[in-house]
Amino acid sequence: MHDRRRTGRRAALLAAALLALAVPAAVAADGGGGIQGGATFNSARPVQAGTLSGDTVVGDLYFYRVDLLPGQSLSVTARTTLPAGYNPGPEPEAFGVAVYDPVRQPARCRADSPTAAIWKGGSTAREGGSVEADCSLGVREDNDDAAELAGTYYIQAGITSTNKSRGDTLPLRLDIEIDDSGVVPDSAEPFEPGARGADGGGGAAARESSTDVQPAADARPLKTWGVPAATALTAAALGFALLAVLERRRHRRSAAVPPYPGGLR
């Protein structure tokens, strides 16, 4: 009798465990590993479409990476929640998110708001509430540029600060969406090496083309498309810092003007 009860209890526990595995509570972008990302492009943390959440350290910028195919779209929304009475310090903090392509060039985020300033005394900091930033690539509705290259794309998110609040923790949530119906890249013209001229034998048309030499005075310098990882990382960090400087100057110039609703300008 005792053996039967013990066997039945074990079977019930096993069934409950299998049910918990089969029905996850939420879809996580990384399987539930929290919010912390890498510190550089090279150490970016691999994630998938879904949600990342956890506590972030004020002053840190996290890097993540996802794989995209040409024509797919990537949309990232970052959110943090300020407690009532939050004091960032005398200078505004910059909360933001950015997307980079496989050669580590930043996306334009045309219709998005990739950065937001957190002001001391602003209504969001004073009363508590959420702050949001978003950036996308290849989204038709946002008139984005297409994801033209297949490969690894990067996401950067975090809060920069020059105040004593550096080191404090705030909640951070990232919602990552990947869609197959993004902006379709323009098709490149086929490259045909050794193509003959219009006269069929590389004759007069080809010779005229070969003698059309651009004067040195009109020549344009070559463009360098590749950007080293360290340079791109520094530029990204400076971009967040520049936001804080510009927002501080604008705040000082308009000190006599009542603040807009919401505390953010």
C-alpha cells in the first residue's frame, strides 16, 4: 500500500515538472539570463527576439548582438522606471538605445526617439514613472533604411551620467522585435567583368570611355567605410555624453520657461 502511494506521488511530481517545462511563463530574449550585456562590440551578448529585464547600473552601457538577414527588420524599445523623488544629480542623465549594422555603423532611427534626458526636479523624477527610448532598422512604417547585409547586428543600451549617481541601480527592460517583412534592400546591378562596348568589339565606345580621365583637381578622396571597434565604441559613448551637454545648455537657456508636461523636453 505504501509503495503504491509513493509511486503515485512520484508520478504526480514528474507530471507537474514536465508541464512546467512545456508551458514557460514568458518569452525571454536570452532564456532568462537577466539584462547584463557585454562591455564592447567584441564582447556583445547574443540575444534573440523577446524581452530582457533586470537591474542596470547607472553609468554602464551594455552591448548585445542579433543575427539578421537582408530584408528583415529590427526594433528595440528600452524602458526604465524612476522611483518617486529620484535625484540624478546636478547634470541630466542620458538614457538611450542604439542599433549598429555588421560593419558597426549606427542606424539612423528615423521615426524613433533613441535618447531621453532624466532631469533633476523633472516631473518624472519627482513623481516617479517610466522613461522610454526606441530605435529601429528596416521598419517600413518608420521609413527606415533597409538591413542590407546578412550578419551580426548590435544593440547598445544604458544610462550615462557624470554625477554621483553613477553606480546606482535602476530597472531596465529591452523589448526586441525581429520581423521578416522589413524594408527590401535595393538590388545591385550585376557586375559583368570584361563586358564589350556598344560596338560589339570593345572598339570606339570602349576607347572613348578609357580616355575619359577625371582631372586631379576634380577628384574626390576615397571614402573609408570600415570603422575599428574601438573607434565606434568611443563614438557611441561620446554620443550619449553629447546628448547630456546639449540638453543641459538648452535647459539653461530656457530656465525661465515653465517645463513641459512629463518632465522631459
